[in-house]
Amino acid sequence: MGFKKWFGDKGGDGESQSYVEHTLASMGVGFLVDYDLKTWEVTGVGTYDYDGYQTEEWELTADAEVHFLERALQDGSASWTMSRAIDFNAIEGDIAATVAATGDPPESVRLEGLDYAGEESDAGLFRAGGEGEGREFVSWSYSSADGQLLFISQWGEREFSAYAGIPVEEYQFTDILPAGEKQ
């Protein structure tokens, strides 16, 4: 009896508890993760499908702030981006009118005194929860000289959204914990 108390029961009669190390990629809704001196809760997950090339996104919430963590895999290497929604109208110029007239956004844009150069454009499907038919979108990405990122998305004919972000590294996120069990 004393041995079981100190060394555990190796006989398999009781329930075995094992340690599982969670990663950013294994997070689900309800998980907690520390980043930039805050604890964030995963409040949503989704995937972006760019004609077979998929990226994953986690919606993170802390102190009434909502950010989006996206992971893209290329040649076995993951790149991570942390972004937040911004007011589309905060971007200088009438981007919606330019897109309506030409089918493309401007090659460069300006936001809060920073110039951003166009990097890439893509079209695809967003799937909340990673399932279902998805919602079609067109996306344009921009970057500034100091490495900040800007994403503009068009959903349907006239709905636009914008996100400002930065590249992040996986090691910047710590203490990844699963959702607590509900009783």
C-alpha cells in the first residue's frame, strides 16, 4: 500500500494520467494561451482554403480585444501571423471604388501614416470551424518597410474587411492549456 502511494500503481487497475504537451496547432475553442503579457482564450477556429492550399486561423480574445492567429505551412515550415480587425475606412483612399472600377485594389495603400506595398492576392473559401461549404472571399496582402502587415478582404460584391498584423514566432506563445472540463 505504501509503495502505491509513493510510486504509483503500475498494475493498470486504476486510471492512468499522462502529460500531454499542447501546441498552437492543436488548440481548439476554449484553450488558453499566453502571448504579449496577456492570457488569450481561443474563441473560434477556422480554415482558409486557397484552391487546395489551406491555412488555419484561431480567434483569440483577451480583455475585450480580439486578435487572429494564422498559420500557413509551406515546405514543412510554419509561418505565423497575428492580426486584429481594423476599420476598413481608416485606409486612405476609396479602395472599394478602385476594386469596383478595375477589379483590383491599389498597388500601394496608406494607413496611419505608413505606406504599404502590395504583396499578394488570392481567392478562396473561409470555413468557420474548418467545416461546411465555406464563404467565398478575395484577399490582398500588403507589407510596410518595417515589416507590418495589412490584409484587405472582399466578401461578395460590396463587403470589405481589413486587418493589421505582424509576423510572430511560435516560441512567443506559452502556457497552452486546454479548455476546462464542464461539470
